Amino acid sequence: MTDFSLSCPLPITRRKTIVLGHGSGGKLSAQLIREVFLPAFDNPLLNRLDDQAVLQAGTARVAFTTDSFVVTPLFFPGGDIGKLAVHGTINDLAMSGAAPLALSAAFILEEGFSMEELGRVVASMAEAARAAGVPIATGDTKVVPRGAADGMFVTTSGVGLVPEGVNISAHLARPGDKILLSGTIADHGMAVMSQREGLGFEGAIESDTAALHRLVADMIAAGEIHALRDPTRGGLGATLVEIATSAGIGVEAEAMAIPVREPVRAACELLGLDPLFVANEGKLAAFVAPASASRVLEAMRANPLGREAVMIGEAVESHPGMVLLRTEVGGTRVVDLPFGEQLPRIC
Amino acid sequence: MKYVDEFRSLALANKLLAEIRRTVTRPWVIMEVCGGQTHSIVKYGLDQLLPPEIELVHGPGCPVCVTSLESIDRAHALARRPGVIFCSFGDMLRVPGSSGDLFQVKAQGGDVRVVYSPLDCLKVARENPGKQVVFFAIGFETTAPANAMSVWQARALGIGNYSILVSHVTVPPAMTCILESPGNRVQAFLGAGHVCAVMGWEEYEPLAARYRVPIVVTGFEPLDLLEGILMAARQLEDGRHEVENQYARAVVRGGNPEARRTIARVFEPCDRAWRGIGVIPASGYRLREEFAAYDAARIFEIEGIVSREPEACISGLVLQGARRPLDCPAFGTSCTPETPLGATMVSAEGACAAYYNYGRRRGADSQSAAPRLVSAPGVAETKVEASLDPAGTGACATE
């Protein structure tokens, strides 16, 4: 029996109200951004739709990002909402190649929320920030009446400095680029799912939540990176489609090359989910100039967070905006953005 | 993964494909009955790998797709009632009724919950003694045993606030309906493996004999499907028409006796309306009289249901294998998974959704590396169109 709030995988497009699918990272989210936020806020920094904006401040280029975390349950195998908030924002900065400088943390707490749990979340955030070497430099707290929030929500923002000569953005991927993936997919989504649904996979499946800025720094030192993205909501599938669309390139990938841990695959099979669209919190996909791809791959494998890095495919000139996957038995399928979400409220 | 990877091996797939190519000498039309099989075929691109002589048409075996609009509207009306906790399999929530879906019912305050098993509903019923818990019992012979068991258990445990809204369907009458249709093109069937795991295949033997049609009970992994196709093709080429079992690791001739007993104790056959097809005689289950107290249709008075299908939708013909999703003018234009006109565009097992999700778009073949369309409309098809009921009500409708 599930008691999760139902997501809406059937986005009836002209909805008068917000449905959960609007937060899925799929087509409905894209539509919400396109139709509500972009026309209102319209500016070249935002219109790029990267995970972060890069601002020119004098001679420095400052990466700036923000992210809210509403995961249920707050604690799951391999992590918790606090760790997720710190890592998620560091990763959004790192995907521009930036070295993170500092984070902010804003808490929305529900009346009646356990002080003990809050303490555990905050301690976990502090530990994650210390380990990443990025201070939480400012913050805010609001308390709302019982029922107006689900325990606690966290919003983290971050700033970082983009090193000189580094230019990484989804729209810069180009035909010929090799696509590298830093490790197994779908660990985070399935860890949260199995915890929430009591599927009995606990222990076997852990969230991959991790801060990726040091891995990115190693990669930048090793070769020419064009585009980077961490496949969170919507999974690797959505990430590949977003980059293909943004850069106007085609993507061809091999299903067999994409690593998925055994228990994660088993859980996905059991629930009828496609790991390609399940969330990750400690992985990245990189579009790398072909000449330096093997050097970058080596650098990734030398870092503990990229030990299982693989090449999964390449960017091509044909079928711009379309992601083709060669299946295990030699057929092909088109990978498209999911409509809503496969899983309710992962992050 | 054990028992899965073995059935997705590229080397073995190539071997089977070569054997299929060696076997076929002329065109054959084979229908995979089950929506799960359709999903696998399109997901793995198996249809692109087969020789052009083999044409796969997609069958009616998507439980969500064939549940009648009237049943869905009835379910929505029940779910809207205060005091009712309405439980359903997840897939059903997205299926559009005459006005909206169960998500909208929920957004408007209905207590709608997803369950993985109907037995979970009994727990809900016990925890909510002041509420009526209703489960939407849909599906083929695969879901029937557990649904029946929930009623059996409710009676044994004395749970009085649980009932089921039954809209069960069964496979053999649907296959008969397709074979009886004047426009039928199906020459062999891949039988629905999981349905046969419950029911066995005895009941398919008279079908194979009477209509001289090969039936191969087939599984769902790529190698299962390729082997099933090979076995069907061999029968067709040899002029045989037998029931064979490809899915031997899950299916025996007598099925699962305990599951069959449970179905028979709780349900009895009845006529059933199939969405897009019409009423098929003796093609469904309803609760036996002695379980009337657990029959939501009898407990609750549900009135004023006026069901109307969108006119553009040809899902009835798609479900009978008479048309392919790409033949529909609404496919990918006014009908998408975001704005479905029919249930076949909703469920993962629906043929239209499978085509759409895995990128079978009209015109996709004009791009060099894109997968080619299943097959272009050919001569045979034009002939069929002429004999089909243009209203799309289907040849089986008895009203």
C-alpha cells in the first residue's frame, strides 16, 4: 500500500491548476518554465536554461544557482534531505566548471516538526559542506502552521567562480563529441523509492548523493569539456534530450554501455520503471571533444566518484534534438522526455 | 540479472533472427495478444529486426485500454463520493473518462489511492472502519486471482466495508472475436504468457483447431518474443495449427490450479463491453451471487452516467489489430500521451503509447539514423480498410 501523494503522469496541457507533474523535470516542467517563467523574467542569462547562470563581475565570471528540496522521506539509505541540498547546489555550480565559493540555506519548517530530526538534518548538512570545503555562509528560517509544509523544505543557493578559459554549457555540445557518464544510474531514485514503498531493497540500494566539483576539476584539467549536466530529476534520459535540444545535435548511445547496479535493475524491473528516467544525485554526463575523450575518461576513473566512468555514445550531426538508443538486442529506440514523472517527489 | 539477462542476449537474438529469416518464404501476419509483449517489441526495436515477410499486429491485451468508458465513468463517480476510499492500480489513474481522469478526481478532493495488490485494500478497510473502501478490479485472467482472493479474504475476515467494482475481461473470447471479424488478417497468435501462467492453454486448443490458426504461448523478453515468432512462423510454413508453449519456464498446460479455483469460486462469466470494440459475449467475469455484498456496482447506486468517446479515436480498430497507431490521423497530432483521446495512448502497454514513447512518429523514417516505421501501409491494408466498419464500432459488437 502506498500513501505517497500521487503525481500526475498525464499532463493535460491546459490545466488551470498546478499538478505534481509540473515539478517532475519532464515535459510539464519544461512547459511551465516556457510558458510562465521565461516570458515574465525574459533575459539572456535565464534564457540559456542551464542549471546555473554565469554572471560577468568585472573580470571574474561568477556562477550562481538555487534549488529547493522537498524529498520524502527526509532520511533514506545513503543520505538525507540536508546532504542532498548541499550536494545538489554544489553540483549545479560545478556543471558550469565553477569552483564553488559558498552556499546559503533557507529552511521552511512545519509547526510540530521534531527538533531531533531537524538537528540530524542540520548536522548532516554541516558535515557535507565541510567535506566539500564549501561554507554555508548565510541563511533564513520560516515556520509555517501545521499542514502548510511536509515536515521541512530546504532551499540552497550557491555561488562559484568559473576559471579562466573554461566554457561549459549545454548549448556548446557539438557533433563528434564523446559522451562520458561518471558511473551507475538510478541509484538515488530507487533508494528513495524502496525506502518509501517498503520494498525490502533497503541496504542493497543506496543513494549516490555526492558533491562532484572535484571530479569536474579533474576532468577540466584533463581535456576539453563542452557540456556537463548532472542527471537528477528526469534521469539520464532527460539530460541527454535536454543537451541534444539545446545544442541542436543528435545523440546516439548504447543501452548496453550504461551501467546500472544489479539490485537497482531488479527494483526497476519489479516496478516497471526505466532506469534511464530515474533520478541520480552524484553522477554527471559530459560531452567531451573527441581528441581528449580518453584522457578525460582516465581522469574520471582516477577519482573515487568516477571510478566506474564509461563512454556511452557520441553526438552526431543528423537527427538534431533526437536521442537514439541502440537496444540490447540490436534494435533502436528513441529516448524522449518523460511527460510527468515516473516516481513521485524524489528530490 | 539472473533470469532476465539471458533473455536479452544479442548473440542469441541474432541467431533466432537468422533462423526466422531462413524459415519464412512468404508474408505472414502474426498478432501478439498482450500489451506487455507490444511494449517489449517496440522498446527493443524487435519489429525493425524482423524480415519484411513478418508483420506483427498488436492485440487487445492491454487491460487498461479495453476497460469500457462506462466502467471508468462509473469508477470516477464512485471515487468522487464522500466517505469512499477508491483504490486502483496506478495505470488506471491516467485513463481519461468522459470528463477527466482519476488524478482530477483526486485534485478535486476524492480519496484516490494507488495499490500494488488488492489485498492491500483490506488493510485500508480495517484502518478506516468508517469509510467504504472500493477497489477497481480490472484486467485479464492475470489480475483476476488476486482480485478474487481479496473478496474471499474480506468475507473470511469479516471485513464489511470493502467492495470491488468489477470490469474483468478474458482473452479467448477476444481472440475468437478477432478471428470471426470479416476483415481479419491475423494468421497466427503469440499467446499472452502471463494469462496462460494462470489459465494454462487447454482453452486455446479448440480455437487453434476450429480456425486453423497457430497459437504460441509466448513470454515477454526479447528472446521469448523472437522464439515465439520463430515457432509461429514454422507452423505457418508447415501448414500446422497447434498450440505450442514457448514460455515453458512459467506456463504449464493446466495453468495454476489454485488460482483457477479461486477465480471460479468468486467469479462467473458474463458478457462484457470492451472499450473501442463493443460487447463480446461471455468475455468477462462478474462476482457470483453469494458475493453480492462485495459488489460495488450493487451496493452503490450510480446514476446519470453518460459516456461519450472522442470521435477521432480509432483505438477499437487498433485493439483488434485492424489498424496500426500510425494509421490514425490523430496520432501524434491531436492525440498524444499528454492529451490522449483513447486509452491506447495512455497505458505503457497501449499500442499507441508504445509507438509514441519509443519514437515511432510519422515522418521519423525520413531522418537517416531514425528507426524506420514498422511498415508502410501496403496493398493488403487498403483491401482491409474497404471491408472494415467505417464507424469503427468493430465487428464484434452485438448491440
